[in-house]
Amino acid sequence: MRIFRCWNRLLKRRCMQRDIMVAHQEKKLAEERKHQNIQNNKASQGQWGRAWEVDWFSLASILFLLMFAPLIVYYFIMSCAQYQCSLTDPLLDLLTGNKHLSEIWNRTPMLTYRAAAVYSLWVTFQVFLYVSIPDFCHKFLPGYVGGVQEGAITPAGVMNKYEINGLQAWIITHVLWFANASYFHFFSPTIIFDNWIPLLWCANILGYAVSTFAMIKGYFFPTNAKDCKFTGNFFYDYMMGIEFNPRIGKWFDFKLFFNGRPGIVAWTLINLSFAAKQQELYGEVTNSMILVNGLQGIYVLDFFWNEAWYLKTIDICHDHFGWYLGWGDCVWLPYLYTLQGLYLVYHPVQLCTVHAVGVLTLGLLGYYIFRMTNHQKDLFRRTNGNCRIWGKKPEYIECSYTSVDGTKYYSKLMTSGFWGWARHFNYTGDLMGSLAYCLACGFEHILPYFYIVYMTILLTHRCIRDEHRCSSKYGKDWKCYTAAVPYRLLPRIF
Ligand code: NDP
């Protein structure tokens, strides 16, 4: 018996020693891998992609956003719920001591089981549609590009494949929504509006969880170590992301999933819920609400119709996946891009015909410019310049760049069509459309105009960020291009 106990103790000690050794080896391996990543990354300095070194301005902006972006979202939504969408009244109340912060907070609905259940079901359903149903739309919709598509070459020289089935997910979700609203009546179409703040807490939980998971994943089990970036600054890496294309398994791509669904599929459903609330409260849906639903609906549908094109945009081609995309897609996008619809629930605006036609014209014109500019670049790149733009062979500048492994690639920058007018005329069209949504809400409050202010800052910053990246990617070729097309957004102005 004694011998047996001794043997047992010896065995336990051996096991513990082995565990410690394994843990030690694993730690060493993780350190080596981290070191290797840094080496890889250092070797690729000067390549394109997000920053390698963090300047004080970027760091200050990032800290500001990490601290205040969630508060900004809360402030806007709370202003509508408690102050009829006035942005100044809550501040005035607090500054004059009329109200304490705690009073505002106490009147804010908390997280509920119902909201948690609705949100979990929603996200699970979107994951199911994304991973389980291969695209069938491209089989019967002429001109639609879906199914397995290739993305752009990453800085490490990898070409990712994507299952493009967003349009199908959007259609299925909306068919079910309308089937419920008009026939099954399992839940009220106002469900989103009715749970708007409790759902905000759920969206925040998901946003933070996915960003934190992406950070941990980037350190310990990246999908492609050579496409990771470490600046050494925790906050910058958390915000701007480490991994370029984090994936789970072969097909679950974080960037494609989180940006498109639950964010953009939700956009049109949220607007529909706001329209249903107007109907419930006032017995009618105003023409401004119809305009906002219609114009934003076109924008959303365009996104899914062109999801394959989206693989070639900055979000997928150049941005790493961090809080900026993870939290932004879960919280910022569904809550702040839909402010016009929310505002119209509290302030039902009936526009006169001239105003409504003006908004519609501006919205459609903006959309046309946005789509045509993007289409011209897509066509030009797909055909390697062998196409016609405005009836003529496109003009362009030949350029080259090098990936991390030293391979040289060749590309072309178009200087004709809308791309000859300005270097980002697609942003100009987007801004015109954004202004139209805001103008649909009349002129009584500034809250609905937040969107155009935000989009102007976003797209101007994006323009500068993209040009900085293109400049380090293409070097002197980029200089030739900017000399040929000197303006960014507006010919002769900016
Ligand atoms: P672009 O589609 O303009 O893509 C920029 C990239 O296109 C550049 O990095 C470069 O990539 C390539 N490029 C630049 N100039 C030329 C040229 N002359 N000829 C050929 N290729 C060129 O930018 P985004 O991805 O930012 O935007 C896509 C659309 O999405 C825009 O219309 C924008 O308005 C919209 N958008 C909307 C947002 C929203 O929140 N609603 C947010 C962000 C974007 P390469 O390295 O391949 O040369």
C-alpha cells in the first residue's frame, strides 16, 4: 500500500513537471512566433497597409475614440428617447444642474432577457445564412456575381477566397420579415424600435467581445502570421487590428461577415421597424420616412448586389480587423447610420412636393455618381484596361509595387471617366446621397445632420489615409498619378 502511494506521488510529480515543461515550451514557442511576426513585419516596412509606427496624433485620436465613441452613440440614442432628439437639451440640463447624470442614467432602459434573446437569435441566424447556405442567387439573377470569389492579394502575397452570399441572406431575412409582418405575426414589426436601447447593450457586448477575441487571436493563433501587424502599442493594435483577414475555419471571414451582416442587413430592417412605429403612433407613414427608407434601401441593396466588388475596397483590401471594424460594424453602423429614421419616429415630417422631389433627385444623383464611379474602376481593373469608359478606351498610368516576399506586381491607375475628374469622386457621390437622407428630415433639429458631418470626416480622412497608403505602395508612380489628377473630391476645389 505504502509503495503504491509513493508510486502515485512520483507519478503526480512527473505529470506536474511535464505540464510545466509543456507550458514553458508553449510560452517559448508563442514568444518565438511573436518575434517572428515582428521580424516579418519589420521586413515588410515600407509596404502598404496600416501604420507600423504610431505617431502621437494617431494615438490621441484612438484613445479619444475608444473612450468616447460608445458614449457618443449612447448620447444620440438617449437624446431621442428622453429629449425628443434635441442634442443640446441634455447638455444644458446637466450644465445648469437641472438634472444629474444619475437621473438620465436611471431613466435609461437596461439590458433585458428579451433583447438578449432577440439579438442572439438574430446574430445566430445571420451566421447560419453566411456559413450554411452557398449562394444560389448567381444561378438565376443575370449580371449578379456571387458564389466563391477571389479577393485582392494581401501584403504577404495571399489570395483569399470568399463565399459571396450576402444578397441571398438579405433577401431571405427580408422575406421572413415581411411574411411575419403581414401574415404570421409572431412578433411586432416595431420590435427593433421597442427594444432599441436594450439592443444597444447587446450590440456593445458583441462588438467588444469580437474585437477582444480578434486581438487575442492575432497574438496566439492568427490565420496568416505574415499578414499580422504589431506596432507595440496595445491601444493602436486593439483599435486598428492585428490580423489582416482573421478567419475561423476556411470560410468564416470576420471582415466580410461583420461588415455586411449583422450591420448592413440590419440597416434596412431597422428602418422598416421605424416606419412601422410611425404607422402605429400616428396612423400614417410620412413621405420623409418613405424617402429615407427608399434611398437607404437602394444603398444597402447596392452593397449586396456588388458584394464581390466590395472585396476590392479598402475595408477588405487594406484595413486590419480590430475594434474599428468589429465594434464599428456592430454598434456604430446600425445605431448612427439609422438616425434619420429614428428621428422621424419622434418628429414625423411631411415634406412639401418640391422639397421631397429635391431630396429624391439629390439622393438618386448621388447614388448614380457613387455607383458609376465605383463601376468604372471595377470594370477597368477587371478587364486590365481593355474596356470602354464613356465610349472611349480608358487612359491610365502604369504602376508597380512589391509584396513582402519580394515579388513585383504591376497595376494601373485610371485617369479618365469620373476618375479623371477627381481621385475619389465615388466619395463625392456618397456624400451627396448622405446629404439627401439628412435633408429629408427638415430643418428643425441638428441630430439627423450628424450623418453628413460624420461621413464628410470619415471619407476625407479615408481619402488621406488611402493616398498615404497608395503613395507608399506605388512610390513615384503615385506622384505621376496625382499630377495627372490633382483634385481629391471636388474638381478645382479640393
Ligand atoms: P475606393 O473604392 O476608392 O478604393 C481605393 C483604392 O482603389 C485605392 O486604394 C487603390 O487600390 C485603387 N485606386 C485608387 N485610384 C485608382 C484609380 N485611379 N484607378 C484604379 N484604381 C484606383 O475606396 P473605398 O474602398 O474606401 O470605397 C469604396 C466605396 O465605399 C466608396 O464609394 C465609398 O464612398 C464607400 N464607402 C462607404 C462607407 C460608409 O460608411 N457608407 C465607408 C467607406 C466607404 P489599389 O491598391 O488596388 O491600387
